[in-house]
Amino acid sequence: MDKLYSVALHGVDGMPGNERISAEVRFIKELEKSLGSAEAVVAVYRAWQEASECDSSALSAETSTLAIKWPKAFDVAQRAGLKNVGESDAHFELQLQRQHAFQ
């Protein structure tokens, strides 16, 4: 199965690769636990992106309902991922993978 998204930890110059990967895995696990699955992460993130790019009156009820889940889930996941990292500038970035039209 193709990955639906990737996560990168930034702001931790000099951190050993295995520690960076462990932090990213903790982040992903917590995010998927909070939202239910990798597919749900993508759906909620896309809804949040849409909500932040347009007027709230233009959003469907479903998009609004999904979008409001993102900030809390991301915050909880970031705290879990950064546990024991100790870098003040450390943060995670989520990148959706391109989906091919023929899939």
C-alpha cells in the first residue's frame, strides 16, 4: 500500500537519524490514533486546508466538522512526537502524497 502522507521533523539540527525517525513515528502513531486511520488523517487535513483557504460560509457542514478536528489532533501528536526532544524550534510538517488519477 502506498503511503498517503509523509511527516518530517524540522528544527532539530544535529539530531541522530534514529532519534528523528522515532519522533516522527511517535507523531504519526498519535495522529492516527486521534483521528482513527491514515485515511482519516488525510481527510481531516484536507478539510482543514480547505477551511483555512476560504470563507467559512462557503464550507459544507461535513468539511467544517472535519476541519475543526485538525488543530487538537495535530497538537496532541506534536507533543507526543517531541517528547524528550528538547528543541524549542522543533516542529513537524505533514506532506500529502500525490494520488494518481488512474488508481
